[in-house]
Amino acid sequence: MKAPAPLIVAILAALGSAGRAAEQQPLQLEAKIPLGKVRGRIDHLAVDLARQRLFVAELGNNSIGVIDLKERKLAATLAGLKEPQGVGYVPSTDTLYVANAGDGSVRLFQGADLAPAGRIELGDDADNIRVDARANKVFIGYGGGALAVIDPMSRTKIADIPLQAHPEGFQLDDAGTQIFVNLPDARQIAAVDRLAGKVTASWAVEDARANFPMAIDEDAQRVLVVFRSPAKLAAFAIGDGALAAKVDTCGDADDVFVDAKRHRVYVSCGQGFIDVFEARGAAYDRIGHIATAGGARTSLLVPELDRLFLAVRAGASEPAAIWVFGRTP
């Protein structure tokens, strides 16, 4: 039995609309780069732009995956670590820093062959790493509440900045001298003067919990924070911490990035989605809700390569991999 002509037209129109919607998604999956026999949780990512290498903290596997982004393949694996969760690459000394939660150490690897280059003992729960290229310093969150300040030239800790609780996501204000730090156990966001080495302000967060990911919208002069309970993206004024905007987002977020070129924000979530927001005046409007994989909550936006990289842990049917997303338009 032939379908009526109006029904055929409606079906074709619906298919065309679906195709156009897929084409208009703000992120397009380009490739999946397998990480080999990697099991368990995957944490943070870092990039060596000169060599186009991506470093993957394979916490559950006690290893670092090294991805050749030109060839889009696994180039090497650094084994024998202790729950690596923070990674940071320092171009001035061509050194990879790896923060280990398991023993509180920071392991250093240098050069094209990533030869072992030292070890810094922090003592407990070494976590996120941020590199201040302008001042040539490395900041590492650790312990019950501190940021360690590392001198890349001497490869030693030169100072501690005390905090009220263990630091989770934190970011450097490139336009100034501040560091903004998520302190979920204290239900605060701390503002740190990195020249003075001390907290200068604390913003209490009373109506939400589990503030882990953070980014800075330099153009809007806002600190963007994602809460897990309830799942919200919130924007705070850099100057005084005043709440400027708040919007629903996906659950179990672990990373958020600002796309300054397109005035967008990307939130990667363990719920199995990447949410994309567009900055429109004072608001952030969700323009994309892109399905990924359960537990894939860690990502890295690399503006120089115009790509977003998502770490996807091994599942029942697929191996652990880095998913590569191109941005549109």
C-alpha cells in the first residue's frame, strides 16, 4: 500500500529538518582516538602545542596517555604513577607536571622523550595544576587546603598559599593577578592575590553544593562556576563576586571552558552530555545538549587547534578513548 502523497512530503520534511538540526550542532564529533588497555576513571588533560601532544591523566590506570594529535593516535604511555589526576605542561622548561592523588607527589617528565626529570613531594592529594606562563610559575592544589607555588627553573616548591579547604577547580585571571578557587567543602569561592600569596576575598555559596569546574570569561569579567547539586552554571562578577547569571546544565560536570572567539561556554558532564551555551548580554542561553558517554566528564578546549577533546572511559562495548570535537561554525 502506497503512503499518501501528503504523508510522504511530511516524512521527507521531518528528515530534512533532523538533518539540518544535526548540521547546526555547535560541536561535531570528528574522531575517536583509542587509549589502549586503559580501565577506570580518567581525569584531567593538558597539551603540548609545539609538538601537538595531548596528555591524559588515566587515574584508574595509574598512567599518563600521550596522544599524537597530528596522527590522531596513541604515541606512548607513562606507567607507574599513583592515581594521577592533575597534568600541566610548562613550555619554558619543556616539562610535563603530573600531580598524584595516591601519594601526594608531583612527577616531572621532560623533553621529546618525556624522560623522568624529578619529583616534588606535596604530602597529600595533589590535584589540579595551572601554569602561569607570564610569571613562569606553576600552581598546584593539594591537601586539606593549599595551593603550592612551584618554580619551574629550580623545580622546587617556593611557597604555599593557605586555603580553608581542599581546592578543586581553580583558574588564573590572565588580565590581573588573581586566582579564583573552588572550595566545595567550605561552600566558598576564594579570590587569591597571587603576588601577595594570600586570600583577599571569599564568596559564600549558600544555595548550591559541589562547585568543581571553573572558567573565567575575560570579556565579560566573570567567573563561571558549575555546581553539581543542583546542576547549575553560575556567573559571578570578578570584582565583587556578585551573582550575574544562573542557568540549568547537565549533571556531574567536571570541566567548563569559555570559547572567546564564538562567545560560547562548554560544560562536559558525567551524565553523558556536553552542554553548549551562548553568551547573550547578561545571559547564557543553552544552544546545544550533545550526547556523549556516561562518565565522560573531563575535557579540554584548545583554541589554537579549534578543538574540544573529551576523555571517555572504557565501557562494555568501546575502549577508553579521546573524542575529538570540531566547533561550528
